[in-house]
Amino acid sequence: MEFDPEKLIRPRPFLILAELFLLPAAVLASKSYNASIACLGASTVLYYVGMTEFVRRRLGRWAVKRFTLAYLLRALSWVLMLASAVYTYSAVIENIFPFGPPEFVITSVVALVGAGINYIAVGIRNSVLWKIEGLKISLWMSRLNSIVLFLMAAVPFLPALAEAGEVTWLLAVLAAPILGSFTVLAILGKLFYLKFILTFEETETSSQGFKREGGLPRWEED
């Protein structure tokens, strides 16, 4: 009998553990940056292992490849946005690095590019997971939040735009709703996602999946 290690991987425990590791990551963020990053890294790995196995079982290996592409793009986007945030914090709050107009433009553009890549990655991921029943609401929330995140990355440019157009109220009018909606959408999306990972049927398989045709993946219809 051939041994298949993939049969030993159950998606639900990995996905639940990934969410649990986010709790200490958030708590330790203000106390120990390294510990927080370690917890976040563990959560990231657990989520990837659990979700790729879940996608493989439901949709097939072509779906896993597309999901992995989306995951890598999203990881790149967060690296760019975090790098921008860390540099800005270190320069403005801790006065470690210089932060003049050139640095402001560079960090803002890096964050904006990261948010743009995140939007593309979420679109690719959602195109894979959309076929899975019970995930659609969470995916919609994630898509909306990717748009809001892009707007958040554009917030640093608003003061300059407002001053140029002599409408200094623009920043106050736009920034608060953008930040507030990001938080609300993130919480709602997480709640629907938690409901899904706690209730989905692990043994269920789908007849829909990706098959290769002419070198490209296509959906196999029921």
C-alpha cells in the first residue's frame, strides 16, 4: 500500500491554528516586535498548508497552483507595505532614518504599489475559492477591503492634493471613513471566515476542478 503523506494533513486544524497564532501576534506587537513577527510567520505557514490542502481536495492541483501564485503575490505586497510602514515609523517616531520629501514619496509609492499587488492577488485567489460554498461572503469582504487598503495607501498623498487644490478639508473627510471601513470590513470578513472553517465538511469533494487544455487551466463543469 502506497504511503500518501497528503492524507495525513487535515485542513481544519491547520486553519484554526493559523487563526490562533494571530492572537499572540496582535498582543505582542507593542511589546516584542520579533515575537509578534514569529507568531505572524507561523500563522502564515499554517494557513498556507491548510488552505492548499483544502483547495487540492475540493478543486484539484491546478487550483492549488493558482492559489499559490496569489499567495506569493499577496506576501510580496505585505512585505512592501510593511517595509514602508517600518521605515516611516523608524524615521518619524524614533528618528533613526532621514525623512524628507524624497523619503516621503518613496515610502508612499512603495506602499501604493504593495496595495496594488494585493488587489491583484486577492482577485486571483477569489477566482479560485469562489466555487467553494460558504466562502463567498468572506471573499466579498476581502475584495472590498483590498480596494479600501489601496485607498489607505493613497492617504499620504491626500494632504499634497488637498493643498494643491486649496481644499484642506479633503484629508479629514476621506481619511476617517477609509480607515473605519477597513476595520469594519476586516472584522466582518474574519467572522464569516471563522464560521466557515469551523463548519465546513472536510470529507466533501467537488467534481469541479481545473483541468489542462492547450497548456492552460480550464474549469471542469459538472
